[in-house]
Amino acid sequence: MTLHRVARVANVPEDRGLEVQVQGSKILLLRAGEQLRAYQAECPHAGAPLADGAVCNGRLTCPWHKAQFRIEDGGLCEPPALDSLKRYPLEVRDGDIWVGDQPLPDAHTPPSDDSRTFIIIGAGAAGTAAAAALREKGFGGRLLLIDREAEAGYDRTALSKYVIAGEMPLHDVPPLRDEEFYREQRIERLQGEVASLDAPNRTLRLTDGQSLTYDAALLATGGIPTPLTLPGADLPQVFVLRSKVHAQQILDSASAGQRVVIIGDSFIAMESASSLRQLGLNVTVLARHEVPLAKQFGDTVGKAIRARHEANGVVFHTQGNAVQIEGTDKVEAVRLDNSQRLPADLVLVGVGVTPATDAFTGLAKEQDHSLRVDGGMRVADGLWAAGDIATFPLNNQHVRIEHWRLAQQQARIAAANMLGGDEHYLDVPFFWTWHFGKTYDYLGHAEAWDEVEFNGDPDDPPFIGLFGKNGVVSAAVACEMDRAMAMLAERMKQPLRWEEAWRLIRDVP
Ligand SMILES: Cc1cc2nc3c(=O)[nH]c(=O)nc-3n(C[C@H](O)[C@H](O)[C@H](O)COP(=O)(O)OP(=O)(O)OC[C@H]3O[C@@H](n4cnc5c(N)ncnc54)[C@H](O)[C@@H]3O)c2cc1C
Ligand code: FES
């Protein structure tokens, strides 16, 4: 390993990282108090330039999806990254910074002297994050990850953004962990469908009859797209989108020039509208609301997103409800209750998901079929739940939130507690969504607000908007304001006064 001179100490800013190159590798220099650190410069999640992230409270927040790392040692604090940062050797000589061209060895190998068996059901966002976290936190016993899908967990958020737009082939959808990881970490992946669970006896049964007992289990079965119950809903060109199989079905059927009616104006419906339009289809959204996404983003941003869709040729239809999908062996139109008829070659249903908890008959369920967990994500003795199936306490209410990063955060908390910890969710929910080339970020979970203010124009990004209640920021929405949002992701963990938030946004370098 050779050391290379890369910068002067004085060049490294106080409030952000500095990216340098060593032998073609990008390295990030950061100040850790009086000392300096060198880490990989690209986020281990999806490769964001970490020099564009925010440094605050001893953490580095990724500019894209807000993974967080400890500045002191690069340790992973918050997903969606599932790895810590690789650290490089660094020396300071006469005010010059010298960095090694090879990362320091990662000493992390799981112990194997534990006779317990932990089972995770569902290998999606939450399940895979939990498996990784259990090993990271030192679990040495048998670890079984069960999913009905054959292949390892993957990034399903790419399906509605890039895959059905024809921009990313299905085989390029990133796996959350590669095969080598499962082998090295002794995580046994089992393809199977859980049919029932006997929580008091810590036993579960698969549809093939296999029975498995556990010392601790995590339920992470996610959501099932809510189907249409209309005449014609079983025609072969009526689709939902949750998995790679669904994406393949859509791609097999869709081609440029066809007419698709998207029923619903959920995030997935809207992202799909954008993607199928890009694929060259004529897209009509049969929306429940005049302004889509307004419940989360407010009216101004919802209108801006609708205008963006319309400028790109998406047609919104907001009068009437679907009562029938017409066609004999092929979709011809969507008939509405006001007798209107929307001609269609295919239909995509995006009206939300139902928590996949049918197998868990012995457990108490909420009205929406979710499982209520306590602050530590615990459902019952030896049993935890995370992700889209979990209703959890947040800001003195019980809520269920369908976000990728949150599912993984909950999973990491559950993993710590399965190992005897006492962790609770103390963060700010975050998600992102993508429409015609623009990513919109949202932080918080505001159901009502008495103040909204924007910097920049939502119709012409970049912009950032804050939602406030009683002088405190309850949520933020933005497009192309990555560093400001990364800073807020850390600062909103504590009540953040309105004026202080705007000062921070103004001062972001
Ligand atoms: C197309 C799409 C785009 C999205 N985009 C975004 C986005 O941009 N940003 C964002 O924040 N969120 C996004 N989401 C939401 C996000 O993906 C979910 O909130 C997240 O995946 C929830 O994680 P989970 O682990 O609870 O469920 P999942 O990731 O759905 O994983 C559940 C797993 O459980 C398995 N399973 C279910 N039942 C059983 C059973 N009985 N036995 C065995 N296995 C079972 C399933 O096969 C699945 O692999 C998107 C969702 C979709 C579908
Ligand atoms: S690229 Fe960093 S969190 Fe996604």
C-alpha cells in the first residue's frame, strides 16, 4: 500500500467533505474534531457523491436517500445503505494530507458460537436489512431468511421509476446484497411461503408443510397491491406493480402507441404514469383527487407534479369511478359510473396496498390488517414486525407508513432488540419519488399544518418547502435541494423552529 499526497489540511472544509482522487479511486476527506478521516467517496447504497452530503452532529448524511454514517469511524447509522464506509489510511505531514490507495481491512466476521435460531419472513427492504443488521450487531446463531420469491431481495423502488420506463433491464435491478454476502455471513435463504404462525410456541409452517421453530422471528412480509373487484378485472392486461414478476408482465404487454389507463393516483400510480409515458404509451390517469399527492406534499407541489405530468402528455380524468373493465379476452376500455368510457389496451391498478398478514391468524390486527408493534417493533414474546405491515408509535400516534428507508430503519431497530437491546425509532421518516426526470424528497410525517412556505418555484425546480405547526417544522418537501434536505434530515430529529430551519437552508454551502 502506498500513501499519496492528496490535499492540504486547510482545504478540507469544516461543514462538508472534500472529494479527492487516489489512483483513480474517489476518496472523501472529512474532519472528525481535530483529526481527519478518509473514506470511500461514493455512498454504498446507490453511489451518491458523499461530498454533496451534509455534516452535522457527528454524522454524514447522504445527499440522495439520506443514509447516515458516523464521521468518527464511517460506521453505518441509518439505511438505506446497509454497509459502513470503507476507510482509508491517512497521515498528515507538514500540513499535507497523505492517503493510502487501499482501504483498511474490514475485520467484521460473524461469530458462530450461538445455538439460537432467528427467522426472518420476507426478504424485501425490511427483511434483508434486518438480516444484515443481525450479523453486523454480532448475532452468531442460525439465521434463516424466508421469501416466496426465489431470488435475493432487490430494490423494488426501481421498478416503477426505471424498469417499466424501459430504462433499466430487469436483470439490472440491484440486489440488496449479493450471493457472496449471504454465503460469507451464513444467512440461509429459503424460498417458501409462510402459511401459518404459532407465536406462543415459536413455530411457523410453510405451504409445503415444513415446520420451523425459532428463538426470535421478524415478520417483514410487506404489502400486497389492493386488487380491483370489478367485472373484467381478471382480464390478462390488468396489472399491478409490486414485484419483478409484475414488472415483467407489464413490459411483455406494453408497447409504444398503446393506451394505458392507470386507476389511482398513488405514488406508484403516478410514477408508473411517468414511466409508461416515457415508454411511448398514451397515458390516462383515472385519479381520485383533482390534485394528486396533495395529502403528503400539499396543494402547491401536488399541482406542480400534475402540471409536469400534463406537460409530458399524461391525461388526468378526475370524474367518475371505474365500474367495469370492458373486453372479452382482451382489455378494451374502462367503464365509469357516470357512463363514460376510457378506451384502453392495458390497465394498471395503483390504489394502494394491504399488509400481507393473512398467514398470521393468531395475532391481533389493526383495521387495515397491519400488526401493531411497540416502540421497539415488538409484536409478542420472541416476535417482531417491521416495514409495510407494521403500525408503530410516532409522535404520540400509531401510524403505518410505506417508505423504503423507514422499513429498513424499523428492521435495524427490531434486529437490535431481538438481540436484547432496547432501541426505539427516534428519526424523521423520509421518502423520495420520481416524475419525468425529477426526484422529489419528503421528510417528516405532517397530517396537518398551519404554515407553508417555499424557497424557489415548485413549478420550476429547484425548490424547497417547509410545513409548520405552532412554529416548528413538521415536514419538508424539495426537489434538487439535496444538501439542505440532508441537513434537515439530521436537524429535524429534534424540534426545529421555523426561523432556524430557514436560516439553515440559507446557510447551506
Ligand atoms: C414499485 C414501487 C416503488 C416504490 N418506490 C418507493 C420510493 O421511491 N421510495 C420509498 O420510500 N418507497 C417506495 N416504495 C415503497 C417501498 O418499496 C416499501 O415501503 C418497502 O418495500 C417496504 O418494505 P417491506 O420489507 O415491508 O416489504 P417488501 O419490500 O415488499 O418485502 C416483503 C417481502 O415479503 C415477501 N412475502 C410476503 N408474504 C410472504 C409469505 N407469506 N411468505 C414468505 N414471503 C412473503 C414478499 O415476497 C417480499 O419479498 C415503492 C414500492 C413499490 C412497489
Ligand atoms: S445513494 Fe446514499 S442513501 Fe442512496
